[in-house]
Amino acid sequence: MSNTQGAASLNYLFNDPIVQHRIAQLKEVNPQVSDIVDDAGNQYVDIVLEGGGTLGMALLGYLYTLEQLNIRFLCIGGASAGAIAALLLAAGPIDEAKTEWIISKVANKDFYDFIDGDADARNFIDNLLKHRHDDPTVFDTLRRAWYFTCIIDNLSSNKKGLNPGKVFHDWVKELLAEKDITTYGQMRERRLQRPPGLRNRVTGEVIDDEFTEEYIELGIVAADITTETRVVFPRMAGIYYQHPDAANPADFVRASMSVPLFFRPFELSGIPAHDGQQDVWRTRCNFYGNIPEKVLFVDGGILSNFPIDIFHNYRKIPSSPTFGVKIGFDRTRCNDTHSFLDYIGAIFWSSAHSLDNEFIHRNPDFKQLVSFIDYNNKRFSWLDFSLDEDEKLELFKRGVETAAFFISNFDWEKYKHSRKIVAD
């Protein structure tokens, strides 16, 4: 796609009548969603984004809508595809609008580039996704079996996945480099640029001393399968990196998006083992074995696909809410287990959602903060890397519609009251 075609595509996206109408309606209402504001008229919230593979384009529609309403983000978290959006959203000062830049990169990117395995791997993936909703004939079954025999080498002990994931990793590094970020230390420094007049609108108190890394935390969830640990980067980076500030933040999201078998796991070696580090593993990870020489990470979504709990403080009434964005329905329908692929998917999603579902069950007030982006699951697959431009735009608009509905119905004062009851 040429730059001219890309620009035209994005103009159509942003100028779509539905998109413009929804945002215009919200601007007329000028909803109040937080007590944290700045001199530029921005309101600030925390946000957590669910993983959903290539369906993550819908997350960008949601985020774009919030930014158009001058809503900006303090703490930002996510897993898998949600981690990608979260990382790019964190690439700069917190008062800087970023979604148009992110969308320009994602909408004009051919996702199929990320399938960087050999020809056998691509043939296997193409065949698997093309007929995912079909009842396989005997011929289809035999053909899939043949393709599977061709990919055995990709699943060997030294590879453990169909795609190396290097193309994706390099792409994220390039995007961060556009923002002059090659290390986490640089990212943190930019995010710690406090917006002029950042304050609590109710009390008038200026946000000064409390404006720390924890106040604007980035939380990227990955699964350390070597020690069975849910890892939140960069919060836990010191456990795995000798010099966390020197790590490229692209590593965090590469670890988080490593769909098992589809992508090779992300590997880190040279794990710090200096004095006192054993105690860190025990207290932070509840791991009592010897410190591993290397660690393998896979998709954070297998443990916590919607890590809505990572910024939660049970003991206080928040001055800003933690919005959550999920892709799909919230346990309103049963998983389809008719075909073998559906059966495998049901196992995966049960693992991915159980921890997060339990948290929301224990904290029902969070249901006031969570949105669900509906999508046509007969048309879209979370592993479909061949999405065309029209499909990306449809997902984007579904995100816009969901954000508009949520913001129109969100009652910030009511939410604070419900949290007061819980805190008391």
C-alpha cells in the first residue's frame, strides 16, 4: 500500500459518518469521567486492554474515541494484543494524544508479515484458518494431517513454535524508535513529564509528589512458563534483567504476545542471581527453587487475558477510574466445542479468562467500568493475520460504537459512591 493510499484509508476511517456522529454526540455532552484533570482540559483514567489477536484493531477504535473526548491515560495495562496497544499508548508524555499515530501504523500494516515462519508453517496456518468454521471432509482431514507432518520440525525442542516472531519484535522496536525510545529508561522519563496543572478537580490539590512511576504505571502481562509465574512488566523487570532500564520495551510486548505454538516463546538468559535475588524470587514470584539460567515466556493471555486487577487498590476511593475493554461477550454464551479446533479454543479461553473472571466476581463494582466490544465471530478470527482494509475498518468502528455507548452511560459519581460503600 502506498503512502497516499494509506492516508486516504485513514481519512476515510476518521471521517466515517458513524465515527464522526458518535464522537460529536459525546462532545456535546462533555462527560465527566474522572477527578484528575490538567490545564489543557484533559481528564485522566487508568485503562486495561484485553488480548484478542488481530481483533485488537477494535481496541484502537475505542481508544481513539476516548482521546477525541480529551481523555488521557495514567496507568495502562494489557495482555497480548492489548499489551501491544498499551505499550504504544505509553510511548510518550501522558498528555500527548497518540492513537492517530498508532492507527496510522497498524491500519497500514499487513499483519501477514508477522507470520515469519517457513513455507510449511504458512501453508499449515492458511489451511487451518481458511476452513475453521467448516466441518472437515475426509480429504480435508488428510490434507491437514499432511500439513502437520510438514511442520514437525517447527515444533522441535529448539524452536517450539511455527513463527520466530522476529518480524513483529523488530516492527515494535521501529515504532518505538520513531518516538526516540530504545530503552525502558527513556520511556519512563518521557512518561514522567508532568502535564501543566495536573490536579484533582474536586479538592484543587496539585498532583506533584505522588506523580511517580507507580502513578502512571505500565503493566504488560506475560506468562513465565519456566517458573509458572504471571509476570507484569516493567514492574517485575528487575527479576529478569540485569539492567531493567536498558531493556527495550519491545521485549515486554514480544513476551506477552507469544501465542503458544503459533509463535516461538520469548527467551531471556543471564537471569540475575546476585545476593538477595533468591529472596526476591520467593517474595515476588512465590518460587522457591534455584534461580533459572534462562526463562521462556509465552502469551500473557494464557494466564490473565484481561488483567483488570493489576492497578486495583482495595482500600481507597479512586480519584480516577480504571476502565477495562474486552473483546467479545462476558460469559453470556457457551463455548462452541463442536469441532476439534473449537474444542482446543474452549480449553485455551477457559484458562485465559478464569483468573480475571474470578476477580470481577469478587469485585462486582468493576462491572461498571468494563466494556465489551461485540464482533462477528463467524467473520473474524483472533488469529486471522490476513485482515484486509475493510475488515480493519469494521473492527475499528465497532470499537468506536462500544466506547460511545459506554461513555454515554457511565456515571462517575455513582461509581465513586459504590467504591465508598466497599471501602467502608
